[in-house]
Amino acid sequence: MAGKGKLFVVSAPSGAGKTTLIRQVLKRFKTLSYSVSHTTRAPRSNEEDGLDYFFISPAEFEEKIAKGLWLEWAKVHDNYYGTSKSFVKACLQKGKSLLLDIDVQGAEKIMASGLNPVSIFIMPPSFEVLSQRLLNRGTDSKEVIEKRLVNAKTEMALKDLYRYVVVNDDLNTALKELYSIFKKEMDGE
Ligand code: ADP
Ligand code: 5GP
């Protein structure tokens, strides 16, 4: 499946700032494509179908599991999330670099797949800051935030599986660190 394009996998506990950071990385590196995932969770008010996610029903998602259409999929915080096999395959065959924003379960599957991804884990500076960011974001209910914080502990325990760990304390510092990782890994394309 691999051409000369690189596959980047970025994971983080919910609220660490991954979406904020990735948006800037995609603006900066114009040749980097983004893999829009499919999910069964409800869209947030600021999200657009086809841009942030493809929002589909659990029945549609399960049908695609049965047909083997996912490169990887996982149940995260009680919802299904999946990466389209055909999209990733087409990008890599064209030699395009691709960024996957996926959870630790999905990342482990990609790492074991032979696709040799550049894996990056975004850490919050502390658990307290993580909790505060989720509250400040104001997009999730108290119950959803509690579930995400419980899952965060398990996810952060797996950070050493990744090639790079970036702490998102000061946003600009974290961005600079990410830019230098992407620049280094994409050089020679
Ligand atoms: P994730 O995609 O990892 O769930 P978001 O990118 O949605 O996280 O960020 C969670 C919240 O934290 C958002 O309100 C965002 O504006 C804020 N945030 C992100 N990075 C920082 C930072 N370095 N310092 C302070 N707030 C941040
Ligand atoms: P959110 O609901 O906050 O957008 O995302 C929740 C979690 O699901 C995040 O950790 C995000 O990286 C992960 N996620 C998003 N898309 C996918 C995907 O296609 N596959 C997997 N395994 N995880 C995903």
C-alpha cells in the first residue's frame, strides 16, 4: 500500500488540544492530507459533516465492519470511529502524506499493520489542566467529560508506544515542536 507518502498517526486524551494543533499543522503543510474519520457520535455545534467527520448511524458503521471496509476501527467513549481503507490506500498509492487523528486502539492497529506510521502522542501538562480544558471547551455534558477523563488515564499510560511525545502546555511551543517533527519527517518528499 505504501508509496513515498508518509503516514502520520496522532493520538491524545480528549481535551489535550489535538484538534487545535492538527488544524495548524494542516494549514502549514499544504501537501499533507487529512483522513476524515467516520463516527456514530452526534456532531458538535461547530462540526461539519464531511469536513470534521462523516457522521453515520451505528447500523451503517456495522455494515462496513462486516464488509471489511475499515483500515481500523474502534469503540471510543461508547461510539464507533473508523478510518476508510480505500481513502488511505488511494492517498498512499498517489504518494501523498496523510494524517490520521485516531485513538490509541486504532493507533496500535496501524502500528502493527506494516504501514510504518510516524506516531505522535499529545500530552496535556497535567490531569487537572486536561479536566479544565474539557470544561472550558463547553462541547460535552458532565457525564461525557467524566467518561473521557476516566479513559484519559488508560490512554496516557500508552504514550511510550509512540515515536514522539509532545506536551501541549504553551500552545506556540507545542506547535513549534510539531512543525519540526513534520518538517523532518516530510523532508525529501
Ligand atoms: P482535543 O482535540 O484533543 O480533544 P481540543 O483541540 O478541542 O482538544 O482542545 C480542547 C480545549 O483546550 C479547547 O477549548 C482548546 O481551545 C483548548 N486548548 C488547546 N490547546 C491549548 C493550550 N495549549 N493552552 C490552553 N488551551 C488550549
Ligand atoms: P472526538 O469525539 O473527541 O472527536 O474523538 C474521540 C476520540 O476518537 C479521539 O481520541 C480521536 O482521536 C478518536 N478518533 C477519531 N477518529 C477515529 C478513527 O477513525 N479511528 C479511531 N480508532 N479513533 C478515532
